[in-house]
Amino acid sequence: MTIQQIRYALEIAETGSINKAAEKLFVSQPSLTNALRELEKSLGITIFNRSGHGMTLTNDGREFIQRAQQVYSQFDDLQKTYSDPAQIKRKFSVSTQHYSFAVKAFVDLVRQYDTNKYDFSIMEKRTQEVIDDTASMRSEIGILYLSDFNRKVINRQLAASNLEFHHLIDVEAFVYLYKNHPLAKCSSISFDMLTDYPCLSFDQGNNPSAYYAEEILSYNNYPRMIHTNDRATNLNLMVGLNGYTLCPGIISEELNGNDFISVPFASDEENTNSDMDIGYITIKNHTLTHIGAEYVQALKNILDTVEGVQKTPAGTES
């Protein structure tokens, strides 16, 4: 096994295609295929499933890529340390469910750095993609939530991906809607009051299970439902169709303005409010880089200003 073979495998995992990886690596497709075959033979495992739809990781391959990413990152850091310091561009990436507070923390972090010297990425993604990005170390940190409904399923997925969850904050759900929505002036909103308005739910692609939904009460049979894939579309539909979503209610007016509000969700016997245990995920036993640690601190600084929620005691995690 060589560093070059590791790099090839990582690029194939990144692109999901031999042809695309070959183009990015500037090598021929047959050479890349042979290198991968030799790597799998030397390891005694099959890293990728081959199909007409591309390359997907096997279970053995997923574990290998996790370890290979760490090895290659260390090798890359070693190279940069002993190359021209002026050319070094450190990388930091976050994958997150659709949370404005995660973006606000990212903004606060990046403002402290010269972006000519750092390569920053933040990607709002589906729940499974957040898990996959973090497991492959495409992102150092992933942000998602757990609840009584999804906790067992998501924790099982995290364990299988060699990931661990770090608690940040517990918050009950709010109804998020446009300031001119007919229900905007209510002190609280029950599920029955929402019957005439479309619920906006973030699409989960090939994994539509309610356990992976970003909204609580995902197991309910909503009479009106519209699936979207980004927050900007959600906001447009809140204005145009009086849509709503159920969310943590942590709003960044600096980024989103004051045209949208969150109203407490009122529980009833059939539709109980649920604590949303928001946190971040990392590779197990991973020590955060200094930028990663600063991003987590930026998250905590924002969440510490949120009222009416339960917070983790200082210095502890669950």
C-alpha cells in the first residue's frame, strides 16, 4: 500500500466514479483501475461496489476510507510543514443540517482569519450526507439533532460509521413562519391550527425515513406537505404560500433579517413537543484541530444567548 494508492482511493470515494477521479488526478482510467485493484489485493478487502451508477463504498471500504483519510491528512500536513510556508492553505469544513445558527457561527469563525490563507467550506446537507461527510472526513464536524423518536436509529448509524455525538443544547420545537402569516401573532401554535397551511420539510433523497427528517413529529400524517432542499426555498414558500416548518427556533437576524419569526409549538395529547438535542458529530476519539475547536466555541457562544432552553453544564458532554 502506498500514499499514492491511498490518494487514488480517496478521490474515487469523493467523486463516486473512476472516470471523474481519473480526470481530477490527471491519470488514465486504466491506470487508476489497476492501482485500485492492486490496493484491494494487498489489503485483502473490496473497497468499492462497482455498478453502472458508479462506485459506492462497501462496509470494509467505509472503514478503510475513514482510516485512510486520517493517514493522508497527516501526510499532507507533513508535506506542507516542510514545503514553502507561504503556499500553505489550511482547510476546514463543516457539514450541517439546515440551521442558520451553524452558518452564523461559521461567519464568526471566518471573520477571524485571512481567507487567502485558509480554505473554508460549509455545506447544508441531508442527514445521511452529514453523517457520510463526517465519517469520510470530508468535513471535520457535522451538525445534527437527536430526539426521543430518532435517537436509537441515528446513534446506531453513528456507531456503525465510527462517529460520536457531542451534545450542545436541548431546545423544544418552534413553528417557524413569515411575520405576516395568519398565525404569526399567536402566543403558541398547536398542530391542529396548522392544518390549513403546508408544512415545509427538507427532502432526504434516497433515505426518506422519518427517522432522518430534520423536523420533529416527522411520523405524523401532515395533510399538506411540500419538500424542499434548501433554506432559501423554504423562506420563499413561507412568504408565498404561508408555509411553516418545525425547528429549534434559533434565528440569526443578522443573516436572515427580521421578516421571519418562531412561535412556541403547543403540545396536545397526540402531538407532544419534543426536545431537540442539538450537537455535533466527529470521528470517535478525534482531537479537534484548533480551527475546529474555535468553531465549536463559536457555536456555544451563539447557543448561550438562547433563552428558555436546557444547556449542558460547563465542561461536560453527553
